[in-house]
Amino acid sequence: MQYMPMSFIGALLLVACTTTVISDQERALPSTQNQALDLQDGEVLTADMEQSFIAFVGSKSNIISHEGRFHSFDVRITPDSVDPRNPERASVEVTIDIESIETDAPGLTTHLKSADFFSVDQYPQARFTSVSIRRESGENYIVEGDLTIRNVTERISFAAVITSQYMTMSYDLDRTMFGVGPPAEGVAAIDALVPLEVKIVFQRDSAS
């Protein structure tokens, strides 16, 4: 069994805090009236990076929590070439630059980049590619696809709100499925589930 050094555990206790990386203002959605997702042939929806974020919270036994985010990522929603106006035929691709990770504790940020967690030197990116998008009702969709982290690919599905202006989603990611961090065992273990929070405000670009 792999244990965290006591010095590192102590450091976590000293700097533990909550929700400091993403502000309430950043979480606010566009104030204009929502419209159903409308895709056009020859264009692709990408992320307006000034208004978008991918964030997470890492916890240990509901005692210590740290919030983090990725500053560099690419999101592309591409219409289907045969039926471009149908959102359920579109594809979603996300690429995350793991090196861009930031948390509320600089020492933790450095540790997450190491071989103990993401090993960014060897695995600099994480990728998600959708295999299906299913509308549940109105602006509510179920997105299913393949997520690759540390060269491990697993099929996941999540609920998302998708409008013509933005996409939001929350998902509890099991980090142990991808070999990120130590096993989720023992009194001092880090929780296996890492809540993700995503807000993507769209901009429309020409398909290339």
C-alpha cells in the first residue's frame, strides 16, 4: 500500500481551504435568454476562454478540500456533416493541458504534476471524445464518450445542460480508474471521487 508522507499531509492541513480558485462571478451564466442549441453547417463551437473554466475539488475524508482548475484547454462541438442542425448527431472533443493545472495551494499544484499523480512530463494532455449525445428534455443532454488520462482510456457518461450559448456539467470522476494518485484506502487516503465542474461559454468559429 502506498502512503503519503506525513510532512505532505501536514502541509495539506495547514493550507486547507475551500472554493478560492473559481469565483462566483466566473460561475455566473450569460444573462441573455437561453436558446436551444443551434448548429450550422461549416462552423464549430469552441470555448470563449475568458468566460469558461474546468474545475475540480480534491478531498480527504470530508476533512480537507482543495479546489483546482485547468487554465489551458480546447473544446470543440462539431456538427454532423450529413445532419448539421441535429445536436444529437454532433461530436464533442475536449483536450486539457495538464501542465496548466492550478490549485489553492502552490505545493499541492507541484505535487499533482509529479509522477505521483498526473505525471505531466510523460502524459501532458487529457482527452475526451464523445460517442453519443442524447437529448433528455429541453436543454438537458446525456453525453457519452471516451476519457483518456495518463494513457488510460475509460468510457464515461455525464449529464450536461447545453444551449446555443453555453454548456455546463458536473461529474464525479473516479481518479483511481486512471491511476491518478495513491489508492483510496486507509485513514489518510485521498477520496477516489473528484467532483468536476465545467462551464463552457461558446464562440462560433469556421470549421477547419
